[in-house]
Amino acid sequence: MNATLVAANQGIELVISNSDQYQTWLVMQPAVTRNWLLHTQFSGLGLSLIPGTDGKIAQAVFVHDDLDHYFSCGDLAKQLPAEQFLLVADQQYHKAIAFSWAVGSYRFDHYRENSSQQAILAVDDQALVNEANMHARAISLVRDLINTPPMDMMPEHLAETMQSLADEFNADFKQVVGEQLLSENYPTIHAVGRASIHQPRLLDMNWGQHSDPKITLVGKGVCFDSGGLDIKASAGMRNMKKDMGGAAHVLGLAQLIMAKNLPVRLRVIIPAVENAVSSNALRPGDVIVTRKGISVEVHNTDAEGRLVLCDALAEAENDAPELLIDFATLTGAMRIALGTELPGFFSTNPKIAAQVTAAGAQVSDPVWQMPLYTPYKDYLKSEVADMTNCSIMPQGGSIAAALYLQEFINPGTDWLHFDIMGWNNRALSGRPLGGEAFGVRAVFAYLQNRYATK
């Protein structure tokens, strides 16, 4: 990341005001400032650059109607010229402003030259700058992983990313690769990924003190999803590089947890595969006996995410974690229900669900709880196996997928399952088109509230 947010007390004054405070600020300004804003027809919302007598920028003013929102200033770094600006704003807004500036400076230019400089925001608070940059770095990791073309983001590349995180934070990393998945009893991960020249694998990282509470994160790592033999149409396949978004999310969340040094025993598990088409590809109608011993009839090879996740979740339960969380770009049905910008999640613990939702609202990372409506388990019935991998019914698809995964969760486990988009279909303040993190900061804020105070 570029250093666009720094701890310093010098720069062109950047006044950031909430709209309900703007008039109070305005009447206290010199006549030249008031006249400039009047005669440039500044509406009292947005950005204005105020020149000095030498024609250079003497001051910048930005007014927003909700500075508590964590993306309120997300476009400022790209709207302002490449100078250093000094933040002048009420202290209560500094945290949100710093975050939105840092995360709004993101750009994905790995495949093209971009030597243009960006504006820098100086904030006279080292701890605040460190905190904002820590979050922005995690969000950038999620975005970069999702945005990277599949030729450079296959299972082996996800393994390299996890290895780098393990090296940085002194964590333990191992992986189970290719045919070894069969000998170590991860049959569904192998079945989904065996058709690709990029060998399927289970990635596994452990960090923290053994005596601390066990938190396990599981992320769907389907690095490209053709749909398998139930192949997708071209429009549906175009952005399937994002189908490893769940893996990207848990890696970003893990980076936050380790960078903040939360007192937890963290485990991160990623089943990493490419769902390709070949002569040995998984077929509709095949039956797989999963790691847990549950037999699954493959109704549709394009419902592969839950297949790779079920073996990973079964493995996660071996440690009896205090909290088990998975992220996955799992169903189009969730996008139909909630749209692309509000991630839905399911939970076996209503209290934790409410706390995660509240934590997300505090940091402008909204999430929405969906029901684990058990009568829909009937949608997963099979005539030849214990269950199918997806419903034959067109309704309630995200619920049916969650209920499928729940079969691999032990009774009594506190479990959260996030069904996310992982992608911005439109540009919003601080959130460009492309890969995006949904729910990562909500979960992190919850974990901080729960564990950092102990």
C-alpha cells in the first residue's frame, strides 16, 4: 500500500465538517473564505479548494452529512491533488475519517503502470494512524486476492499467501496436496479439484498461545469456478475469479487478528481448488462419502463450494473451537434476498449473532442474520445417499446451503456462516468496482469486544 495516511502535524489545512456544523464553522472564517465559497456556489456539501493570494491551494474544505460513517471520506484521497493535507476536524470523527481515507486510497494496478502520486493525509496521532493503516492493509489484502486474475491466483498461490502471513506473524503453516487429500481423508476437496492441473489442497495455519480460546476460520477457496460439468454460461463465469473470496476474507481477518495480537488461539483452514472440466471431473449423480462419513449425492457440480467446505468444517471441529466462522461466496440466492452489498450470515448462537450485527453497525460494516430454518432440510433428501449437495427446489437456496453445512457442525458449536458477494458491482465512496471485504471488520470488532478486554 502507498503511505497515504501518515502521523504528522504539517500540511495544507483540510477542514472536514459534518453538515450540521458547517454554518457554525463558516461564520467564523475570514471574509475572503466566505466570499470564495459563496461565489463558487459551494452548496455546503462536498469538496471545495480555497486558493491563497499566490494562486496555490491555501485550504481545502469537505462537508459530509454523516462523518460517523466509515466510508464518508473514501473518495477524498483521489479527489484532492497530490499534496500533503493536515486534518482539521472534531476529534469524534478522526477514527472514521482516517479509516476512510486509508481504505479509499486503494488501487489495483498490478498489471499496468501507474506512477501517479496520491494525496497524503497527515493526522497528529500515531496510534490512530497505525490502527487505520492496519485495517486498510487487511482490506487491501482481501481486495488484491479477489482482483488477481485466476492465472495468478490458483491453489498454489493461495498457499504462498498463507505461508507469507505465517512467516510474518510467526505462525505454523502446513498443507495437504493432491492425492494426499485422499490418504488423509479429505475426499470432497479432492473430488472437486481433481480435474484441474492445479492440484487441490487443504491449507492450514495455526497461531497464538495454546492456552488461549480457540477461534477457527474457514474460507472457501475455489480459485476459479467453471461450474464443472454443469458448466456456467459465459456471463456467469466471467467474474468467477472471485469464488475464492471466502479464502480472501479469512486471510484478511486473520491478518487483523494477528496484527492486533488478540489473545486467541487462531486456526485458519482453506480448501483451495479449481473447479475445472476434464475427463476425470466430478459428475452429476456421483456419490462421495465425506470426511465426516456422511454420503452426499452430487445433484449439481456447480454447487461445489459446500462440498469443499464440508470436509474443512469437519476438520475444524476436531479441535472443538470456542467459535467457528466460515466465509464463502456460496449462493446467488443470498444476492437475490439481500442484494450484492449486504452480506447475510447464519448462526447457531443468537446472542453472538446479535453482537456481531451490532459491532458491524458501529464500524459501517453491516451484516444481516438469516434463519437456519430446519424444515428446509427436506430439500436435501436423496434416494441413494444421506443427502444431496444442493436443493432441487428453486426457493430458499441460501438457507438450504447453510443447512447442508450445518450437518458437518457438531451440536453445541458456536458457528457463524457468512454467505458473501465479495465483489462491488458499483463504485461507492471508498469502495471501487471489484473485489471487496464484507463482514470482516464486523467480525473483528466483535472479537475485539469479546477478547481484547480480558
